[in-house]
Amino acid sequence: MDELLGGHLRVLREAAATGRPPGRAELDDCRAAGALAAERGASVRALVEAALALAESVTPTPLSALRRTVSALMEGYENAQRSALRQEEAARREFVDDLLQGRADRLAERAEHFGLRLAETYVVAVARPVGAAKVAKVAGVAEAVGVAEAVGAAEVAGVDTADRADRADTAVASGDGGGLAGEADGTARRIEDALVARFGSHNVLVAVRDGMLVCVAPGSLTVANGEFTHHVRQAFAPGWRVGLGRAHRGPGGVVTSYREGANAIELGDRLGLRASVLKAADLLVFPVLLRDRAAIEDLVTSVLSPLIEARGGPEPLLATLEAVFASQGNQTAAARRLGVSTRAVTYRLERIRRLTGFSPDDSTQRFTLETAVLGARLLDWPAHPLR
């Protein structure tokens, strides 16, 4: 440490002899010495103690000069620390971007630095406010079915994942990241610190990405997802939703699980699901349902278009069908969900039967109706008329 402070001793002796305070050049030298001490891993306490020990050899001790030089040493030390933190944060952001976008340049090597062993199986959980993301519709069927079934579900349902990522990145950069701007990075670090304290630094990675809070954890550590959800609820106002991807192996598996979790939230928004935690594994029916977009559009049009003629429009009747299906056909429970009388539900179901020719009381017709209603929600019908 003494070799770093040689100039410090000279400055103090000159100040004691002349009574002049140290000039800008001398203070810059002290700042450089403090920065070098930080880069070499010395503690700030050791740095200050060494400076004070050298000052004891100067008689009389120039206290004003000592105060200025020690202040400059600490300033240089702190600046170096902040610079190192910024560089680490920049490297972390770059790594997270590369990991979740599947860019493989030195990914495994860099992953070790952040505590991940990418040969393992990982699950990605994502969190954001309900309804915060705007889902765009696309024409045609997704071609990349082999990536993952849940990813295919969102794409054929109209979720343009690449476009959504671009828009979300722009929103985050501009300070409007779906409720995550400003406080998000600090909150992400606090949540990660809590998870690391419990599960270890080689088991979790928490970051902000695509306007969402993202947690990457080993598939074998299922309790980590519950802990992440708990901290999200504690850190943010009510109205947040967590999407859980399925467990997949390797860097590509992290990408797939991340997309599954994000798409689970988007599907939940489209379908009006009430659950605060949505699992991609529970939504695998939608790739099957929407594999042929033309077919589902034809089903929605053929079965539900007569409801447009109903007084008050189709929405109350669609909501009634959803409530009945969610209540396993129990009309009393459905009425409670809707906040209407059981008689009103009965009347609406009869109206649906007369208009469409389908009744939820018939098992075959019930399946057709339920599938059509789900398709209508995913396609945002009738707000967006189908071709």
C-alpha cells in the first residue's frame, strides 16, 4: 500500500513546509492512487489507514492538506468502484440479451461468470403487470413449430414475438417498460440478492428483459419459482402476473422456456384468465387448437357469428358461456361470477341455443361452443372482424 501513496507523503511535506494547500495536479495524483488501490483489491479502510500512518511522520501535520488528500484518495477509489460496477452491469445486460435471444458467442464461458451451468435443465419465469403488453396480430400460421409447442401457440395466435421484443426494448429504453422502468433494475437486484442468499449464486439469474422481470433457475430447483413469485408480489403493487416456461436443457432451452413464460402471460391476457401464475405446460392445448388458423376462424364465424344479431351484441353472451364453462356447467355459480341472477343465465343460454343451434347442455355441442369461444378470445373477435 505504501508504494501507492508515495506522492501523498510528498504533498503533505510540501504543505507542512510552505503552508500552501495541495494543487489540482497533486489532488489528481491522489485520485489516481485511490483508483489504482481499488483496482488492486485493497479496501478503502486500508487505504485511509495507510494515508494517516504516513501523515504521522510529518511534523507539524498539515490537517487541511491531509483532509483534502484523503478526500481525493477516497474519491478516486469510489469512482473506480462505480466504473467497475457499470462495466459489470453492462456485461450482465449483454449476457442476458445474448442468452435470451440465443446468441451463442462464448455463452457457456460467460455463463460461468454469472453462476450458470448451461448444460443443465433450466426453467425461466417472467413477470409483468396484467395487460401491460400489447399483443399484435399476424396473418398466417407460425412456421417454426419445432422450437416449442407453446411458442408456436403464441405465434399462430397472433403474437409477433420478435416485433414485441423490439417494441419492449424501445419502451424500456425510453422509460416506459410496461411498469418496469426506473425501479426495475434496483428491484431485480434486490430480488436476485434474496434468491442468491437462499439458493446460492450458481443457481439463479434475475434481470429485466423485454419489459418483464425474468428469473432463470435450474429445473430441479422448483421452489425457486415460488420464491421468485413471492418476491414479485412483495415488491410490486397488486396486478402482476407470472408466467412459467417448461424445463428445457442448454442455452436453447433457456430461450424456449423464456418465450413460453412470456407467451403464457399473453395468452392469459387474451383469454381473460384470472390466475396470477400461468404455466406454459397447462396451455399446450392452444398450439393444437390454433395450428390451422383458417380452421379456427371458420369455426368462430360459423358457430358464433349469429350472436352479433343479439340485442346488446355478442359480448354478454360470450361472457355467459365463459362463466358457465369455468363453473363446469353450474348455472348458479356462473351467475355469481357474472353478478347476475340465475334466471338471467338461463335466459342467455336459451338465447344462444336459438341463435347458434348449439347448447352447452349437449356434450358434443358444448365442446364445439367452448372451442369457438376460446378461439374468439384468442383472435380478439368480434372487436377485430375475421376475414
